[in-house]
Amino acid sequence: RMLYTKALIGHTYVIWTWDNHFAKVRVKAITGDRVVFDWAYQLLEGEPQLKTNRNSTVREKLPNTIIKK
């Protein structure tokens, strides 16, 4: 079963793979021909922790706009 969602700037999406690994994608920008994002992939099977500094809750403020050509 495939699930789809709308990519929103500044949002982070967590992925749980079929082989029990975790990944995350944080959308930084959207243009008419690309999506710019940061990503992380957990190499350890079954380990959901992806954040490098778990004590920090501060995130960079990103623009909430979609750029279209």
C-alpha cells in the first residue's frame, strides 16, 4: 500500500523502511522544478533516534512560501 502526502517547507517527515530502518527528510525549499531537503538515515536496524542533539529543541526558522516558476 502506497501513502502520499504534500511536502511542506519546514516540515520533517519520518520514514520507516521495510527492513526496519528509519530515515527523515526535512523540506527546506520548493521550486517549480525541485525540492531541496536535508535527510538522515539510521544505519542501525530498529534504532529510531535520528536527531544528533536530542537536548536541543531550537530549529532554524524557514520561510513558509512556495516558489513557482
